[in-house]
Amino acid sequence: MHAPLHFDVVDLASATSRGGATYHVVHPGGRSYDTPPVNANTAEARRASRFEPRGHTAGRIDVAALREAARRAASDEYPHLLDLRRVPPAAAPRGGA
């Protein structure tokens, strides 16, 4: 697995990044916990330490390039793999003709 994971929230209409975060699969400092969390506050603190509010792309995004990369990356070789890079096709217009 590639880690850390970088997430971007992109507004497709304006082709700009609205924000994002970096998620570390394990503790970013390399800490390994020997015991499970003793309460909900400790568990929440551990989860929160994995997120950083930086590492995402800022500003304008080339949406056409993202769609092309998603099209190239789409593969029927692994049909049960959840590929979050795929861009869903445009929805059909509602209403009758």
C-alpha cells in the first residue's frame, strides 16, 4: 500500500481544489501502541493524529487531465477492486423527451 494517502476535494465546475488532507496509515511518528485505547477519548486522539490538514493540491486543477488519467487507469483486469481514481460518467439528463 502506498502511504501516506493524499486526498483532494475538487470542484469540477470551477476546476479548483477546495481542500484536502493527508492520512497516515500508521502513526506519523512511527509509534506503535502496545495496548488498545482505554476509552473513546484516547481512541479519537489516536485517529486524529493520523490526519494532517496539508499535503493536498492547492489552486486550479486540470480536470481534463484527471479524467484522462482515470480513463487510462480503468481496467477490467481487477473487476472487484474499488478504484477511487475513477471519475463516474456524466449522469443522463432527467425527465422525458
